[in-house]
Amino acid sequence: SPRQATLLPSHRTATHQRGKHPTPRYDTRAPSGCTPQFQSQLWLSDFTAPKMVLLPFLLWATCLANASAYVLSAARHSLCNVRARSSTISAITSSQVCVAQNTDLLFGEFRNMFQGHFDNVAQVQQDRDNGLSPREGGGHEHIHCHIEPLAHLDGLKEDQAAVLASYYFDGQPERIFRTRIYLLQACEADPDFGDCVEMAIFRVREEKEQQLKENCDSSASISWDAEDTAPDLRIPECSIFWRKIDGRFDGRMRTESIVVQSPVLKKAIVVQDDVALSEDSLWCNDRGHDTDGNYVYGNIHGIPYKMDRVQWARCPTIPTAPGQPGQSANPYR
């Protein structure tokens, strides 16, 4: 190397003489005879030496800074994702709450509307004026429907309610021809009907029907319990699904028709049922025929029984026009 370190004579000290090895001191001065240009190069090398020593540390610090920036960026991205997921979950939860609230409001509105007395006396009077008799004559029977809540029925869930529906001829409560218990339940996002109210239909035990006749259609004095909605009393696949359309509730079965075994007629009946409920009326297009296509009940033209909401339970019987058949035996059980 052009630069030579000269060991100073002062390195031989007393300590060295005693056998110890002190740290030698080096003379970094330029050897004699060096040109000024070479001396300048030596001075520059002395000046840059500390930087060369710090270079690995600078490289390490740069890598650390880059890594920190990457980690910080990843953390910010992760935080944004967490916030986004949190916002999405919050939005979904809020949506579910709104849907549940809407279903509750729908259920409450239906329950308030689906009670009271309904009668088609005005429709029957119009039929008679037009010369139409019931059943095969193309007209309608005079039917009264009384729907009353069964709030004291045991075993109901929070989203359920039950009502007793009594149907009788000619506005006379003692002429009951059909009694049913309707078990109502709020349904959310049904695959066919969306948000709706499901109405399962149950027959009433004979002893309870007899008690209703003795009490003129009043259920208040009769004890009701969970046995009155036992599975063996439910009419299978006959549930009505009510959904709100244009300010009214429209009811349909899951299928266009079902086959029901009539305990009165002792044969199978093909049943079709379309219903509509509003503030002032209940329309029922309940009709049936046997498996051979023979008429059993309902209006032969498919015109609903248009029962208006009324404030009374009894009304005078509308006389049958001369030459027209009267009411036949009850086919509605």
C-alpha cells in the first residue's frame, strides 16, 4: 500500500518490558517524500472512513424504515377492511332489525283487522233481486262469520295468535255450519309470499262444537288449551298465507288446490280457497268439488262470498223467492 503506518519508538515502555502487551499507537502521517496530491488523497480517505463504517447501519435503518412503512400501510389497509366489514355487518343487522319490525307491524295490523262480525246479507239480497238462488242457482247462501281472538289459549309463542271462526247460515247463530281455530304466525321472507302471516287451520273437537252451539257462538265461557291445536286436528297443507297488497290482505294457499277428506260427506274433496281482508269486508271464495268434478259447495261461478263488516251477530232471514230452492243440507264441514 502506498500509505504505510509507522510504529512510534515510544511503544517500548516499562509495561512492555515487564512482558505485557500494550495497545500500539500508529502514526497515520504521510511518509516523508509523498507528493501534495498523494497527501490530499490520504486526507480524503481519512475523511470518508467514518462514513464507510456507518454504511451498514444506514442500510439497516433504511430497510427498517421501509419495513415499518409497509407494516403501517398493511395495518391501515387491514383497519379499513375491518371498518368496512363492521359497517357491512352493522348494515345487515340494521336491515334485519327493520325487517323484523316490519313483520311485527304487519302481524299486529292483521290481528287487529282479523276479528269481528262479517255478513253477506247485501250480496244475497242482490242475488235474490236478480233471480239467483244459492248453489246450483248461481247465487250465494246467506253466511255470517264471527271471528274472535282466543287470547287465553295456552301454549302460544310470542309471534303467534289464535282466533276462533264460527260460520252460520241466515244470520242465525244457532245455525252454525262450520267452526275452525286459526293459528296465526308471523312469517319473514317466505319463499313464495315474502313477509306474510301464515294461518294454520284446525278443526274443533265435537264436544267443543256442542258447547259453542249451547252458548250461541260465544267462546268466552269455554275453556281452551293447547290440546285444541293438537297436530291431529290440523287440516294438512291447507294453510292460508296472507300478504298485504294495495291496502288489503290477500290470502292464498301454497298450491292452487288441495284434496281434503270430508268427515261429513265421507269422501275426498278438491278444495280451492282465495280470501281477501280489508277494514270493512271479508271476501271468501271457498269452493269444492269431488274427484270426479261434481260440484260440492261454493259459488258455481267462482264469485266470492262478499261479507261486509257489521256490528251485529243476528239479522232477519231473507226469504227465498217462489220457485227457487232453499238451503240444502250442510256440505261445508
